[in-house]
Amino acid sequence: MPTERALRIGVSARLLHHAPQELGFRNKTLQYIEQSLAHWIMEHGAVAFMVPAVAHDSKHAARHLKVEHVVQELDALVLQGGADVAPQTYGQAPIDPRWHGDVVRDRYELALLRAFVAQKKPVLGVCRGAQLLNVAFGGTLYQDVATQCPAAHAHVDTDLYDQLEHDVTFLQGTQLTRLYPNASQLRVTSIHHQAVAELGKGMVVEAVSTLDGMVEAIRWNGDAYARGVQWHPEFHHGRDALADSSPIMLDFLEASRAAALQRLASGLEPDPRVPRAPLRLAGA
């Protein structure tokens, strides 16, 4: 029997409540993962597992498979980007009907996030995931940057999509500067119209947009690993002008392995195999 195993990384699902008819799923809800995100995890030697949301009409699944049971089988969680966080999730009303968000996904991901944190397993949020992480700890969001922060530069362009770029500045003394020791400013993708407003309890800002100071990276200073980045590191592959995405994933996976090894040493890990160290790409 093998004595080692790959790290098992859960990925929250994107939800498509009204699938286009041409996809052939009439009146069905789709749950999916964007492949660049899965590849970002897998290229470093970990295995990505999408964690499906359990709908209220799935009585049998909801009754027999609690979220804590799912979390117990995984080493860490990545929260994907996607639909807006619903304003009601952080105690506000939508200032525009277009920004009502997805409260169903919010509830599902918040339950996952809190269960991972409770079991002291690392969480990494990307774009929407970073925003949800802030909300989970009592923070709020700008529902629309252009409306509520008119002095801000454009953070989203529907035509350019992931080709829209801007610089971010790392705040000195934060852990993010340790991951990028040779640069205090890097270029990233920008695909968001919402952003962190009031910080959640225990949240620390690690990077801001160089041009307007909008929050671009946060970290929880509690007793478990939880970090969020507003940009999409998984879209940086092969684009030399953008920040290398490997340091963020390697740090996350190394924290995931350290937590798993601690559980193993304490007799709390049901799988006796040792989790393998993450793979470093050539030049990373």
C-alpha cells in the first residue's frame, strides 16, 4: 500500500440556476468548476475536488451528509469567483436590482468556509471568494465600485474581460510581501465590479490597487489560514507581464500539508498516509 497521498483540495461550485436551453438541461441547475482554477491547483501536485451544493429539495442528501462530513475528507478549500455576493448576506439592500447577487450560493459557501475554519483547514478565496471571506467575518462590500467609488479606476471591462490589468501594491510588513520578496508592486488581472468596503473582524489588508487604493488582498489573523485575493491568479498562466501565481498556491498548499501533518500526529486524521509536499514549477 502507498505510504503517501496527494493533498485533497475542495473547490466550491459555481451555480448556474437557469442553464441556457442549448446546453440541454431544461429547468435544471448546473454546478461547475472553471478549468483554469482546477489546473492551478493540480499543476502543483494536489487534487481538486468540486464540492457540490446540496439544495433544499435534496432531503436525503441533506439529512445524511452534513457539511462537516464533507470537510473531514478534504485538506483545504478554494472559493471560486463568479456571481455577486448578495447584499442581504452582509445586511444591506441592493442599490440596483442588477446587483441582487446569489444568496443560495452565499449560504452554501459560508457553511463550507466556516466548517473548514472550525476544523483549522486552510481557505483561499479568489475574487468573489475574497469578498465572501470578508463578509464571513462581518465585513461589507461596495455593491458597485463605479457607483459608490466614482474616483476609482475601471476594475472591470466586459469586452476586455481577463485582459484588463492594473498594478497592485503590497502593504509592507504583511505576509504577502514574504511570498514576493523581490517586488512591492505587481501587475494583475481585474474582473470585478464589487470590492471589500468595511473590513471583517480580524481581517488585515495585504495589497491595494496602486491607482486608487481599493482593497486587493486580505488575510485573516486568527488561528487558521484564510487569505483572499481580488484578482484571478489562475488566469495569469503564460502571461509574463502578470504576477507569478505559483507563490500564492504554494503557500496555501504548504499550509494545507502542515495542518494535515499536525492532524496526523495528533491522531485526528483518518487517512494514515502522509500528504505529499506541493510541486514547485520550474523557475518558481
